Amino acid sequence: MSTEIKAPQFPEAVADGTVATWHKKPGDAVSRDELLVDIETDKVVLEVVAPHDGVLEKVLKSEGDTVLSQEVIAFIAQAGATTGKAAEAAAPAAAKVEAAADSDQVEDNWGPAVRKLIAENNLDPSQIKGTGKGGRITKEDVLAHLKGGSAPAAKKEEAKPQVKTDAAKPAAPAAAFSGEREERRVPMTRLRAKVAERLVSAQRNAAMLTTFNEVNMKPVMDMRKNYKDLFEKAHGTRLGFMSFFVRAAVEALKKFPVVNASIDGNDIVYHGYYDVGVAVSSDRGLVVPILRDVDKMGFAEVEGKIVEYGKRAQEGKLTLEDMTGGTFTISNGGVFGSLWSTPILNPPQTAILGMHKIQDRPMAVNGQVVILPMMYLALSYDHRLIDGKDAVQFLVAIKDLIEDPARLLLEL
């Protein structure tokens, strides 16, 4: 008996997706909840997992193919009911498992993936530490054993290299070329294409201007130095700079609600909430997960959520819901060394704050030249809605709060 494997139910705003990477091929044994395929949409990569143990019997959609919501993309034969090519492919693996260990070492509750890994790598099950219930060996246990440096691991890599397709991840940069006058053409990922479309649209459809200022980071750096250990001990997360800017932005947005507004056709939509997007870099490109109701969050909550989003972005685990909405965006190019830039709007938002590298510079303070850690700030805004006066005063409000962070705690 076979089970249909379908593409996920896409949100209304997502028309279709692209098959990015098949992690299994026909004939491979799979375990329940094991990752089968990645499907890339305009914003995120969605994972499709196996509904039960069995063998991947047939693949209907290849890598690079377009799929619709809930479209059938493959079939899985239930364990013990495989036929045809799937059964032929599964039989050698089962035989290898029996040969690899004594009968008392092959547990009935091993999943097919565990049996397959043990057989293919000629492993001794008695040497693998099981972390499952009752000492059961899981797939993760076998992978950890292989990763530990055993000789079969190298054999596995030689026999079955893990290949990532161009659809899932762009090709390596010029450093990977052979040195000849070589060219490489790869399709844009859906995320990169969507980002390109939105950025061009923002420049074409908005009257975008950027105003700049600079901020003395010494007060925040001193506060962070004095309390970072206590903060981490109390809250279990590190105290960074982003939480100060997120909180400062919210207080400034309260004073200048037009900066928190958006344009919808000929209407201005004023938002009575503060959902701040934080730009995060990932292997797939720039993504902007949303911190919702930031005005109700403390510093520790902001820092914890940013760390969580950063990890999930690198792992490709962000959901559409994580990146939907937002009334204002903050982008920190300083982490990459950027000293000065003009961030591009994230429509339908009408403003975005750009942070930059902290750099020691000579500054005049009370008639004296003092070396201070300074940061350039940039606010790009849509002049159709936001006047220059409001934009400048908004940025000055953030500057004042960062240079006197006690005002953030006292909400002054």
C-alpha cells in the first residue's frame, strides 16, 4: 500500500513553490518524520517529512520543478509492503543489516533509516550508543557515530556525497573555479528573485530619501560592559546592541506615528502596534523576521527572539508567519563592516533604520577633542508620506535615547 506525499498547504499569498532538494531518492528507506524534500517559496523553505516508516517508492516532481499547494509529489510504500524497484533497492540494505550484526543486536524497533545506515557503512551496532527510549539506536545516534571520525564515514562520503542543488543554494563564488576563463550560470533562488523584485519596486514606486546622523555609542557600551554578565546570568541570553536600538525605535515611533504608517493605494494606514522587522543574513539571502508587539517586550525578550531568529534563518527554519507583516525595519550592516549605506525600503513600510560599524573617531566635546566610539545612522523614508522634518526628528530621537540609555528604562 502506498501513501501520497503532497506539497504543503501554501498561504494565500504564495501561489506555488519550487522543489529545491530531494534528500531521498526512490528506493531509499525512510523513517517517520524524516526529511524527504525541501520546497522553496518566495520567502521560506518548507520541509516535507515522511508520514510513516517505509520506502520512497516514486518521485513525481524533480528538483527545480514547480509545485502547487497540496500537489502530489511522491509516493511512499509502507514498511513491509514494498514492491518493484523499491523492494529491489531495499532488499540489499536489509541483508547487509543482518550480516553486520548478530541477531541479538538487531532490534525490532530500529527504523528503516537506522538499518540502512548501519548496513551501508558496515557498522557494529554494539559500538553505537543509543539515546532513544530504552537505549534504542536512532538515526541521529548513527550519524553522530559516523561524524565521530570512524573510517566508514569517509567511505560513506565517497559512495554517497550529499549534493545541494543550485535551486536550493547558489553556486560557490569565484574561489571554486579552476582558474580557466570559466563561467557558471545558475538560476536565482525564488527568495533572491523576490528580493530583487521588491527592491526594484521600492525604488521605482517610492519617493525614497535618506537622512543621516551619528551617535555616540559609549554610554550604551559602558552600560553593557557593567551589566552584561548579570544580564546573561539572570536572563540566559547575552546583552547586545540591537535591543537598545529596537527599544529606541519603538519610543521614537510612538512620538512620530507617521513613520510607523504604511501606504495602501491612496490611503494612509496608521498602525496602533509596533511590529519591528530585523534584517538577518542567511545562506539563501536577506530575510526579515518580525518582532511583534515590541512595545510589550523587555530587553531580554528582544535579545532572545533575535538570537532565535538568527539560528532559524541559518537553518532555513523560518516560517512565512515569522516574516509576514511588520511596520518598521532595522538593518545592521555594521556586523559586516559597513561604515555608511542607504538602506532600501521594505514595502509597504515607509521607513527603515540602518545601523553601521562602530568606529573610534575624534569628536569635539566641550571644546576638547575626545576619541569616542561613533556609529553612523541612516533613515531611509518615503517622502510621499513622511516629511523631511519628521524624518530628521525621528532619527534625532533615536540618537538621544542611545546616548542616554537610562531614558529607555524610564520611558522618557
